[in-house]
Amino acid sequence: MNRQSFGPPSMRAEERGWRTAGLLVDVAGRVLPATVQPCASCDGEDLGDTCPAFLTCPTCKAAPQQRCRRPSGHTAEQWHRRRVRAADLKDQRREEDGDTTLPARWADTQRAPTPVRGT
């Protein structure tokens, strides 16, 4: 499994610059495309990993393609941490199953802890 040779970026613009320059790779070591398509699940970009909006939020139960909700019922500004962690765990399973289309993880990013099953 390959990792990015540096990173993570401090800003999204920096990541876009690295991608445009051909410096980012997928887990198989192939250079990632210079441009990305809009994400079908959220208002961001489809980077090839699992978008948290693709999943139901374990915290607020927001359905896929819906924003997380605050306890007041208002839209949250960010995804809940558990939703982001669930997306990361899905990517880890994809990686373990041999999916080589995922972007390589950042050099200093650790994997999310695998939850204990049956608890």
C-alpha cells in the first residue's frame, strides 16, 4: 500500500495544487487525475474516497445526502465526527479488500481504530 510522500496539506488549495502538479497518488502508486468531478453526495469534490454524505450519520441519523443536524434541528456546519470516522472505516475495508482506486493516505495519517464487533 502506497502513501503520499508528504502531507497532509494545510489548505484545500494546496491539495489541489499538488494534484494538478501530479504529486498525489492512489494506493497502487498511480498518479491521481489532475482534475476532480463534483461529489454526487455533497457540495464538495469527489476525491475517490468515501464521502461522509454517502452514509447515514450515526450521531444525528441524517440520511445519506443530507447534512448533519444539530440537537436543535438546525443544519450543522460540519459532518459529525462519527460520520467521518465511519467513512474512513469504509475506506479501510475497501483497501483491505484490494480496492486500488482509493487515494493513498497522507504520510503521517494513522488509520482509524477498528471497532470491536459485538459490543
